[in-house]
Amino acid sequence: MRLTILCPGLLALAACMPAGQPDAFANPLVAGDAAVEVLRGAGPPNADPMACYGRKSTPAVIETVTEQVMVQPPQIGTDGVVREHAIFVTETHQRIVTERRELWFEVPCALEAGDRDFIASLQRALSARGLYAGPVTGEMNRRTARAVRAFQAPQGLDSEILSLAAAQQLGLALWNPRLAAGGETG
């Protein structure tokens, strides 16, 4: 009896909690939250050891197929009467519909280091384009990652990690490892 009174009371108190709970979009991303990694020097074949790369893995799409397979046909007499019914077994197998893909792309090395000034500049650049509506915190949180994806997806990169090309389009000051090594001009 006491428990039945206590439970509704606790539920009523929980409903009266202030709405100041942190927004899920404001939480920083941790490594397990995204299927994208930022790695320095490790990348696709012939990767520049001074550059940073993002890797987005897309899992394979596997389809499970279940079929009825006839192992013995029906036995039908000359008069058209079925003497023995057909025997079927159920077979299940899987097949790959779409192969696993691994996409490598160059990223600003400031993302690897978690450079708060760079991320704050990124948030301001995304905000100026109407893609980011949160506070400028300098943390790569879910809201920032979604804004990055919204900026890059129309250009063909559906990733929450900022590519080097997208950072340059946003006008962020970047150190270009190839330019610094004297490999390119421009």
C-alpha cells in the first residue's frame, strides 16, 4: 500500500524538475559516438605523414534470404492422384548487398588536438551560414558535428568530421602541410 502511494508521488516530483537539464546536443563527442576517426600520418596509401586524415567506415549491408527448397518432388500416379507430397526444407543464407566502404579524407590537424580556438572559429563560421545555432563553446559537441555534416553533405561528404576542403571553403585559417613542405604553390 505504501509503495503504491510513493510511486505516483515520485513521478509527480520528477515532472516538476526544472527544465535546466543539459541539452544532448551540447555534450562533447567522445570517440565511441562517431564512426569517424582523425589520425595524423595514418591514412590511405601514400598518405602524407605530416597531414591528418579522417576515416569514415560504412558497414556492409547484408541481406538474409530464406527460401523453401524442394528436396523431393511429389509422387503423382498415372491417374493424377498425389501419392506422396513434395518435401521441402527451409534454407537461410546471407549475402552482401553493398560492400563495406572506407573513406579517407584530409582534415585540419587542429581537430585532432581539439584546438578550442579553431573549433570556436568553426562554430562562428557555421553560425554565419545559418547551420549552427548553439553557443560558441570551442568544444566539438553534437550540435557542431551536425552543422558540419549539414555543410558538407550537399558537397558529397556525409561526415560529421570537418574535411580540409570544407574548412578552406569556410575561410578558416589553416596550416597546409604540403604548402609548408614546399610541395605545392598556391
